[in-house]
Amino acid sequence: MSKDILVAIAFFSANGHTEALAHAIARGARENGVTVTFVPVSEYEDTDWGTLEAADAIVFGTPTYMGGVAAPFKFFMDASATVWYKQGWINKIAGGFSVSGSMSGDRLNVFLQMATFAAQHGMIWVSLGMPPGNNYSFGSNDDLNRLGVYYGAAAQANMDEGPEVAPPQSDRDTAFAYGARIAKATRRWVEGGHNQPQQSKGKSPLH
């Protein structure tokens, strides 16, 4: 009998656009037979650390602000040092998503930041696994991966539109496909017995 797989989506969303992408990822993952839970992150006390510890995979999400992760998400990253000390997330599957107002917004820096964060925790990063769209004359903004990002699910949301409209459907469909990929990768990883934690003898980075 297959083990129940738990995917946690840990994200910060100021205006609802990043949350909309989180829900698209969740739908894709759930359609592939895994349980998905949302973990909004901000202040340390408000973050559900227990759910993150229990999850088989954690997908990180943040808006792109000034070419980097949003400040509340960075607070969450720094607060996870207590988890790092215990190696609480080692060998978990990881992934990431981000929304910016511009087509680029220097969003690559956000994905590099999240992937490095996952590597610090000893996690296994899952890329988008999708070729770029909208890079031919016959392409369009309706293409999957229209922004040509490889690290994870990327979206662009017009700053004068609410989350019921933006990001556009193509970005949500890309996120849906990413959720499916995360679910499949996590199941293979867990059922192969690779997600077992290991003991660390490191010293706490906290002062």
C-alpha cells in the first residue's frame, strides 16, 4: 500500500497573486494523489513549523520585491536556522515559485535564493522541467512557461489587476504542471526510501 505523501506549500503573499499561484500548484499536486497543505509564513510564532517538519516536500513561494524575496519570507528563512540545527528538513523534496509585476523583475535572484536556502537545509530541489514558451514568432502569452524560467514556477501579474485576474491562466497552468511534477518526484523519492533524516553534529548558528 502506498504511503500518504504530504506536500506543504510555504509562502508569503501580500496582495493575493502569489497565493493564487500556490493554489494552482496545489491543484496539480492533488490531482496526482498527494495531500497538500498551505503554510503561510511571516512571524516566527505564526508559522506552522510542525507541518513543515512532517511534510515530505516543501514548495517555497514569495513575490519578487526589489529583485529579491519579500522581507517576511526572508524572516522565515532566517528563523528556520533552528530547523537547520536539527537538520529537520534534510532529504525532503523542495521547489519554488515567484510572482513579479514585470516580465523579469530580476526574478532569477529569487529562485537562486530559494534554491540556495533549500541546499542549506540539505533538500532536493525539483526544477520546472518544461521548455520555454513564447520564444517563436508563432508563440503567445498563452504558452506554458511563457516567461522561460527553469528553476520553478514563475508568473507575472499586472500591478493594477487583482488576483482574480492576474497572474494569467497560462502562468496558473504552468504552476499546475509544476505541482504535478512535485507530486510525482516526491512519491518516487519517498517510496524509494530516500527521505530518511540523518543526525547532525553541527553547532547552532544562533547567537
